[in-house]
Amino acid sequence: MKINYSPGILSLLPLFYVGWSDSMLGPSERNLIMEKINKMPHLSKEDRALLNSWTDQRNPPDQHIFKSWIQAIKENEKHFSTAKKSSLIELGLDMAKQSSEQKNVGFQSSAEVIQSLQELEKTLGFEESLQSSLLFETLHWQNQSDGPEHSNHLGDILDGAYADIQGKIRQLLQDPFFRNKDIRLKEAYRERVLAQVKELAKQGLGAYAFPKEYGGQNDPLLNTVIFETVALGDLSLLVKFGVQFGLFGGALYMLGTKKHHDQYLSQTARLELPGCFAMTETGHGSNVRGLETTAKYNRETGQFTIHSPHVDAGKEYIGNALHAKMAVVFAQLIIDEEQHGVHAFLVPLRDEQHQDLPGIKVEDNGYKVGLNGVDNGKIWFDQVQIPRENLLDKYGSVSEDGQYSSPIKSATKRFFTMLGALVAGRVCIALASNTASKKALNIAIRYALKRRQFSQSKESEETLIMDYPSHQHRLFPKLAKSYALHFALNDLRTMYAEKLSSGDMRKVESLAAGLKAVASWHARDTIQEAREACGGKGYLAENGLADLKADTDIFTTFEGDNNVLLQLVSKGLLTEFKEQFQDGGFMSILRHLGDRLSTSISEANPVSRRNTNAEHLLSQEFHLQALEYRENSLLYSLANRMRTFIKRRLHPNETYKLVQNHMINLAIASIESYCAKSIYKAINALDDTDQRKKLTRLARLYCLDTIYERRGWYLEQDYLSGSKSKAIRKQISYLCNKIRPDARMYVDSFNIPEVLLSAEII
Amino acid sequence: MKINYSPGILSLLPLFYVGWSDSMLGPSERNLIMEKINKMPHLSKEDRALLNSWTDQRNPPDQHIFKSWIQAIKENEKHFSTAKKSSLIELGLDMAKQSSEQKNVGFQSSAEVIQSLQELEKTLGFEESLQSSLLFETLHWQNQSDGPEHSNHLGDILDGAYADIQGKIRQLLQDPFFRNKDIRLKEAYRERVLAQVKELAKQGLGAYAFPKEYGGQNDPLLNTVIFETVALGDLSLLVKFGVQFGLFGGALYMLGTKKHHDQYLSQTARLELPGCFAMTETGHGSNVRGLETTAKYNRETGQFTIHSPHVDAGKEYIGNALHAKMAVVFAQLIIDEEQHGVHAFLVPLRDEQHQDLPGIKVEDNGYKVGLNGVDNGKIWFDQVQIPRENLLDKYGSVSEDGQYSSPIKSATKRFFTMLGALVAGRVCIALASNTASKKALNIAIRYALKRRQFSQSKESEETLIMDYPSHQHRLFPKLAKSYALHFALNDLRTMYAEKLSSGDMRKVESLAAGLKAVASWHARDTIQEAREACGGKGYLAENGLADLKADTDIFTTFEGDNNVLLQLVSKGLLTEFKEQFQDGGFMSILRHLGDRLSTSISEANPVSRRNTNAEHLLSQEFHLQALEYRENSLLYSLANRMRTFIKRRLHPNETYKLVQNHMINLAIASIESYCAKSIYKAINALDDTDQRKKLTRLARLYCLDTIYERRGWYLEQDYLSGSKSKAIRKQISYLCNKIRPDARMYVDSFNIPEVLLSAEII
């Protein structure tokens, strides 16, 4: 059925076509649309009546009408250049012009008409650059294929300055020597992993963070890159590698002094001295200050006695416990009954024949969810004597006659400085978590680009599961988050390396804690989703996801329990907040911030809270503002609540307990905001416009998905209107649709060698 | 500091005390409070000024003021009876009266005063029965201990009519013969599990669903109870048990006819004929209609030829593949090139010596995430000949001369009837999922009632982690959901058994699909949270959660992928919806429903959307209405969108693709609403008031947590106001606090023998 529409109608057809394309034109939108249309100067009464009939959700345009629109648009397609495809309005006006050449209607250049069309466009929420491509995509709807683009188009951006070392490790790990498949018995598995760690040590990879004189590179930054990349291989290997060089070696280096370095660091870096890091006790995990192992100084012998007072004061989950010759043991330093807090001590565990030394008892922790190539165990000390020199004494030392001294007066500050010196562990686990997420996304997305299921008819080929919107929704927001985390972790790494030399580590510690929590939960959720997205295939060990899931599961609770870490982050934010406003006093700060927030709610917001314009929704400005607003607002209300409790003289611990959930939410909000800033910073620094465009899509999806996930909060706060929240949902769908053709490119850019994915299905 | 407050102030003190107890009095609440206070007739100007100073969030009542309130309230405590503790207002008036006896102020019985106080109470959102106990709890704040109550107080309600058979199985499974700990090598593990299934068969437990003449009990209902209870043991055992009796035996019984039953059913029930269920193919999982294995009828020989046309048409993930003698094979029935759709055939796999028969090729699927005691494998058929009688011909048969006949004309209907006959599998997996959730909750909650971490001071004992609000928030809503699912699954089970005899299974199929998806995801999330809540201990195999997680992980994708199942549920709802309004035509239905919905939004809602009164928030009425509203509203908008697409003559598959996410949301909403109805139905049938009270708390928590999780949607729809959403959050906290003292009782009521939890930590 060919219908000759009037020029006025034609000018609006492209907008109507896109507006109805997902059949989501709601009743509330109808009134807004008709309001705009009734004001348009170039429409006749008949035009308005017809358009009105097309906005009725209860009686939507039927097949014939819809086809007539398509026909009219396609007819015009030949007339306009692809350059003009950039605007639905231009297209509509062009269509009107083509027809009006016969009819002499000349509103195409009227500023008033153009403005009124633009207003309608905003009401419908179409983005300038998105709209017409969407139009042509839906006009020519078809199952999208994988596309010709199989390149790692963003790979150089992701690798950045670290391409060399990453390339080297990727190459190395592909050697069959590093493959561990289906080794079910822990004993055999552990021996194999030990040999593999030795090989990495031989390559000098364990020593990067150490000074050159001990065989290292003095490069803590590259050290984190190595860890991140070794995470592409077997994670038992990674963890054992981390225990030896990061935890044992790191403690030796960061908490010890020259005498310890001279004696042990080179051996440690070469794995000639296998060591373990004995901090956690059965009874004390998160509460490190409450550790019960004691280290009493004996003035007569000049020795410390390391002792586990009861069974639950034994060290537990200690990696390398069965292979280690020596342990860094965290214990309460006691001199003459006076406690000086937790300190670290070097305690020899085994003799040359690898027999336990007197007073040492080690027990295997047995099988675990995963990481069965790591020999985790429990260790107890029964009055074990060690020389005075074995105290790692950078932050506290004991003289021969039993005098305690420390460069840091406050015991609390000393404790946190010591823990802070070990921050690299959290940075590394955050990075390794994201490596694991990238592997899982790679497997699941590549499988979805091969796997077909269900067809439209008996004749037609089945649909690629990647073409199902629900499948895109399951995987693409997680892909976007892995990208955002990638840049955030890069920023964290850089800041860590800078601050290591310059001093104040508090910001680094806080960020590392927060990013470790967020990245490890992201890995947990992403691997789980990837496993399910591969169905039965995902459940088979041969496809890699089983081990990936099992091995990374502990990342959420080791190197600090995520829930505890997030509370640390919020404590850090509260402290920073207080310091920032130190002069004015706490109350004036609150007043100031409260005023600022209420201004942004009551004044700035009414303008933007209902703004469903796509340009706005997709803008960096909106994303960063919204995420920062959440962070600031949660911080403000938390500070306010805390102050009330404090005024009431509640014990601080009691206060923290009452605001725990609030603190966890704030910490997550601050990390989410940080990730958004990082990815946009990376984008803003790019020259290549195509790379910018491709990365921007992910940044937008990350931000909008995050805001949408938190929409309950934003709506409660009246920061978003209901219609804006719905408009965000639409944009998320559009973005998934735009990302789909490049899906393979996005995962290829992670530069993960196929053999390291160890997945038969891809 | 003792302050003598005026009677007016005293009348309000309890309300102020509770209002400030969590320091969450927001600025928006202040205006509302002052508005009410300014209208109160019994307050002096000074009273009002003082109260005004107490509502300033920026300058909240300090420690001294707060203590003076406590003092005033405690002083009065001796005067009033515990009965009076039921209302904050009565307490306040009582306090005023005590003081006014000297001062002769007599407003205590003024209706106007009481009413104005009640209005303020509503504004503050305190529940009648909750408020005063909260007051006394916070007045006498202390670390709560485990409490004396260690009973399974709700156990008889949960077990209900099935206590006998459950007791028997619980007893049986405790026998050391059924323990499988750390059997790492699949071959050994599988042999052990096979022996265990044989033992269950010996006890007659595999045959309950079969007729008595074949050794059964003709009791499909008890059959599901058995499966649910066997799930307390090793899940490899459960799955192998299910494959043999539920899938193989079930298909034989439900799809076969008397000749098949006579020949095979007794042997099957005794596990003398180990069988497998060969439906899924590598290339076709969810799309069962697209299976590619063929069964061609050969008129000359009177045989079917079973054939796998290519490698991906092989059967995969088939449980019992290595032990089975025979398979039920689903294949495309072809007679003279004509396809009759998928049918089930009995295909012998192995001879007496357990050698593969000619044309049969079986391959081990290898190690999996979990369930390594089950021998999953791949099976290919190379022109395998079977006699005509081996077609399971209840729904379609082939005569000797190759005539096809079926009691069901429509091929589509026939296909779905055949699949529907196998619905018991989904019912059982849903039940087993919830058993797994209960085990995980039991372990995590009992650990949290033992584990202490961090203390207020060096002297005081560390806090039980169950007393941290964040820990309660992690576990209690999941506990509540497991209870709600328990009753929903019970209702499903009953409906299943009823409908089996009476006919129309569609509702049962739809509910089974939805509950299977929701219950298996709940298990996934609950076990994961429990694992993390136990920290490093949760990661150790010795504490049970590792296997529980690994074994149940496949529940989300087998017996139907959850995402696909939920779309089935929504298709069912759409069909039901259409049938319901068949006479009026689709458009009039929509108009009708649309009017009804918009009425409930625009008229009913403004009253309730802002109602933050606790009585309302905690009411069954609000819960059921809100959850049903979401279901109806999503159904309405889905039907509307579908109709628009259909008008446009989009292919139905294309249409479904575009509304996939909408369908998944609708299905989940309908199951959530169903669960709420089920648990309230169970509560309403209870006589025991204490049991009612205890169960009601969980029902409330389940409903409010569900609504709160979906608050983004409710706020978008303007069904909830922002302040109501916040009030719900508060109620969730209060409920967690109320549930805390009974935590042990709630998990003890699951009646899980300690040895079956197989967790060292509890």
C-alpha cells in the first residue's frame, strides 16, 4: 500500500519510525509529543489528527502503516547523501522537500520549524549520532553476523606502556610446561606448581620490586604488571608466586632492614629460600590487631619466644606452608609483660632435610574450593626460640637489653603503617581479578558468537545467541565494567608507584582496598554469568570456567574480606573529609556541604532530573556528575549520622556497627565514580577518533548501567525522574545493540593467547 | 544531669528517643514533625521551641540530652506494667501523668492530644507492636547472645505431612555408607555413588512414583518429597538417583505404554536396568524441537534406525552414560521422508559384559565444576537398529506398515504434552535447590553465632559476627526467601500431584519452570554468600560449602536454562491472559486492564504511595498488593508491546526477541508474588500464635526485601514515594534485628542432621 503523505507528515516520519521501533512509547510520552506537535507551525489540522492517531499506545500503528513509513523513508534514501544520515530531522525535512518540489511547500528552512522538530526529538530522547544509524539498522534488520573485524583494535590502548613485559609473559605461559589440566590430587598438583614458580623465578620475574643489588629491577610498577599477566595462567601458580615474592619477599623487603635484605632477599627472589607469610590465625582474620601469637623477648638469651597460646591462635590458610623453609610470623611483641603490638618475625620452619624444626607443627588445610595447587596449611609454634635479629625492625626494634624503639610514636599509626607497607598485595589481587573477568568474558562472548539456538522458521538458520538482547544484557555491561576497571586499576598502579617514593600512602591504601573489593566481586559475578551463558559447556572442566570460578572465589575474602575493606574505604573518606575542612570545625563543614548538596538537589536538579535527551544521557558530564553526586551525598549523610552518634558519646565501634551498610554503600559509590573518571580520562587522552568512539561506547554503557543499577537510590533522592530512569534503560539497550557488531574486537583487545583461555568451545 | 521535663515534653520523649535511635532523622522528616508538633494542643511555646531544637539534623541532641531522655524513660519504667509497653504513646502519656500528678496537668485522656500524637507516630513510621520492644532493646543495648532457644520451633510446620518419610531418609543418609568425602578421582567416585543409588533402590525409594504392580507406591507427591530429602546428602548421589528413576524411569513410565512398563519398569525401579535419558545434544540444548538425531522407520524390517547425522548431533551431558545398559533417546521420527517430530525411543547401549553394542559410541564428558560422582558422557548412534516396539508410544505410535497415529492431532501440542509429562524433573530440581540453600544458611548462620571478631575495647569480648547489621543483611533476607520458597514449592508439589490425575498441566508446567529458575538462582546466590560469610573457612572443602556450590551450580542451566524457562513462564501468562478475556477481544482486554491499572495508579495509589506508617508497611495487604501490582503491570505492558509488534506483522520469534528482558522480569515478578501468597497462606492457617509471629517476621522480611530490591521499578512507576522506600529500608533493618535472637531456631527448624551438613566449623 503506497500512501502519499503530506510534506508535514514526511518531516516527522523518521522520528515516528524510530520512536515506535521498540514499541515502548508510553502513555506519558503521548501527551508530551502531542503538546509539541500542536505547536508546530507547518502542520495542517489533518496532519495533526493523523499524527495523533499514531501516538495512541492502545491502538498503535499497524503493519500497513509501519510499512508505509518504511517505504516512504526508503524511497527517499536514494536522494540524500550518507553524510546527511547524521540527523533524523534533516532526513525528514529532506523527504518533505523532495515531495514539496512538486507541491511548493517551503518550510524546510524555517528556523521555527526546525526548532520545534528539535524539541520533539529531545522529548523522544534520541541521540544525534545514534538516531539515524539506529534507523538504518532497524530498517535493514537482520541477524548480525560476527562481522569482519577480528582485530585487537583497542589492544594497544589496554596494554599501554607495558606491552613488552606482558608480551614476554604471555609467550612464556603458553609453554606446555605451564599447563596444569585435571591434576586432581593436591600433592601432585602442588609439586608441579612449585616447579613452575621456580621457573618464573629463574626468568627473574619474582624480583622486579626488589632493588637491583638483590637481583631485582627496583620497579614496583612493573611488578604489578607481571602479577596481572601471570594471572592469565593457572591461578594456583599465580597465588604461590604471589606468596613467595609478594607476601614473604614483600614483607622481608618492606618491613625488614638492610641486614635482612642482605641475608635473605636474593635467595628469596631466586626461590632458594621458600617462605610463607604467617599473619592470619584461625581465631583472627580481619582483626589483625587481635592476633594472639606472642613474641616475648628474653633479655638473658637475647631471643624471642614465638608461641601459639591455644589451638585457635594457630596460623591458618598459610600458602606455601608445606614447602616453606621460613615464615614471616606476625605476633604480639611483648617485653617484660608490656605489649608493643603486632610485629613481624622471621621464623625458620624446617631443616635441610625439610623436617619441621623443634616446636613447629604444620598441618595441611586439605582440599579447597579451588587453588588446590597451593599448599595452604596451619602452623603452630610451641615456645620457638629465634634470635633478636629476626625481628623485621623497620618500624620497631628491640635493643639487646630489651628497650623498644620505633620511628613511629603512636602504636596505632605504627600498626597501620606496617600494614600499609603491604598494600601491593591488594593492588595485585584487584588486577588479577580483572584478568580473570577478561578471560571469562572472552570465553563466553566468543562462544555466543558461534552458538546458535532457535530459528524463525524451519528453513532459516538458527540465531546466534549473541544476537539475543537478553544475552547482550548479561554480558556487555560486564564487559564495559571490566574495561572501566582496567583503567581505574592502571591509575591505582601508577599512584601506588609514585607514592611509594613520596610518602603518604593513605589514598593508595584506601583505593586499593576499594578496588580489590569491587574487582573481585566483579570477577565472581562475571565468571558466574559466563559459566551460565555457556550452559552445560560452561560446567565442563575442559572449557576453563570451572577452574576460573573455583580459583578466584577466595579473592573476595583473602587479602582482606571485601565487606571489611569497604568499611576501611569509607573510614578513609570520612577522615579525608574531616581534614579537608579542618579549620571551620565539623559542624560548619556539614552545614557547608549540606547547603551545597541541597542546592544541587533543589536548583540544579529540576532542570536535569527530567532531562531524557539522549545527548544529555550519553554525556560524560551527566555520568560523572551523577556518580559523584551519589558519592558526596552518601558521604554527607554518613558524616551526619556519625556525628549524631558521636555527640551521644556512643563508642566508636558501636557507631560504626550502626552505619555499616551505609559505609559499604558509600565505598562502592566512591569506587564506581573513580572507575568512571578513569575510563573517561583515558578516552579524553586518545587521538584516534575510531578508538575513541569504540571506547566511549563502553564508558557510556558502564556509567549508565551503574546509574541504572542504583536507580532505586537516585529515584529516592529525586535526582532522577521515573521517565529519565526509563530513558536510561532504553539507552542501555541501544548501546548493547551498537556494541554487538564489535563484540569480538572488544574481547580480542584483551590480547589473551588462545591456549591460555584453555577452553575447548571457542 | 537530671532534667525535669514538662509533661508535654515527656509525652513525646519515647517517640523522640526511637526516632533518633538510628540517627536517620532526615531534613525532609523535620518539617513534617514540626508541622505536627505545632498543631499539638497540649504543648507550651517553650515545649515547642525545645522540641524544635531536637529535630535539627545538623545539630542533633547530644549525649547529655540523649542520656536525660533515657533517664526519664527508665525512671518511669517502674510505674508502668509490661502490658503497657505495647505503645510508645501510652508510655509517653504515662510519663506525663506521673509527673503531672504533682503539677495537675490533665491532657492524658484528651482525644485531641492522643490523635495528634498518633499522627506524629505515623509520620515517624513506627509500628505499634514493634516500637516499644525496639525502645527497650535500644535502652538496654548489649551484644545479643545466641539465646536459650535452640529448638526446631517451626520444624513441624516445615515438615508438615511428610515428616515420616523425611525422617526415614534423614536417618538413612547419616549412615557412613553414604558419606563421600574428598574422593577426587571421578572413576572411584562414580563407582561409589552407583553403589549408593543401588542401596536407595533397595530401600524402595526410587519407585514411589510408579504403580504398585511394579514395586512402586503410586505416589508422585511423596516421590518429590524423597528427592527433596535425598538432596541433604551428596548431590552426585541425588543426581544419579534422579537420572535413573526420575528421567529414565519417568520417561519410560510417562511416555511408554503397558508393554514397556511390563517389560522394564520393575527392573528400572530396582536398578537392575541402569538407564539414561538422552535428550540434549551438543548442538541443541534449549531448542529440543531442533534435535537432529533421527529415527527412521524401515517398513521392510519393522525397525527404527537411530542415527546421529554429525558430531554435534551427538547426545551430551548424559548422566549415567557410562553405567547405563539402555537409553531413552529423543529423536526425530521419520517415516518415508516425512517428519513427525521428536519422539522417545528405547535404545539398548551395552551387552551383558557391558561392552558397547554395535553402532554405539560413548565418550566421558570428563571433569566438571562439580557432580564428579555422576558419569556424564556423550553418545553417538551410527545407524543403530531397534525394534518397532521400542518407540515409547503413549503420544504417538507407528503401525507395522508404517502408519503414524497419535491421540494428539497438533504436532506442536503433542510435543509440549510429551515434554510436560516430564515436568516432575523441574519440580524436583526446584526442591533440591532449596534444600541446598537451607544447608548453606544453616552452616553460615551457625558459624556466625560462634565466630567473634573485633571488640569495643581490649577488655570486652569480641562481637559475634551475627550481631553485625551488615552480616544480618547478608543472611536474613536469604533465610526469609528460603522459607517463602519452601511454602511455594509445597503448593507447587500439591498442585502437581492433583493435576497429574485431573489433566491440564499448563499451570503446573509454568510454575515449575519459574520456581526452578528462581529457586536455583537463589541457591546459587545463597551458597555464594554463605561461603563468603564464612571467610577462609568457607573456602575449605571440610566445611561443606565448596561441594554444595560446585554441585548445585548446574541447577541454573540443566532441566532447562533459567533464562529460557522464565520466558516460558511469561508465554504461559500471556496465554492465560488472552484466554481469560477471550470474548471481548484483545483490544478491549487491554483497555479494560489499562483502565484498571491507571485507576490503581492515579487513585488508590496517592493515598498509599506515601504511607510510611509501619502498620501499613508490615501488613500482608500491602505486601501482596505491591507484588501483584508489579506482576499485573508488567503483564499489561508486555501484552501491549507484543500487540504492537504483532500488528506490524513481525515474526513471533522476532517479537519475543525484542521483549526478552521484559518477559524475564515479568516471570520473576510472578514467582515472587506467588511465593508471598504461599507463605502468607501457610501463616493464616496456623493456630499457634507464637509460631505465627515467628513465621510472620520472615514473611514480612521476604516481602519487604523483595519490594525494596525492586524499588527502582516501583519508584519509576510512582507506586512508591522516595520516603516510603526509605521507610521500607528501615523496617528491613528492624526486622533483621527482631529475627536475630531466633536465628538459631530458624535454621534448626530445617531439621538437617548435623552430620549431613558435613561442616567442621559448626
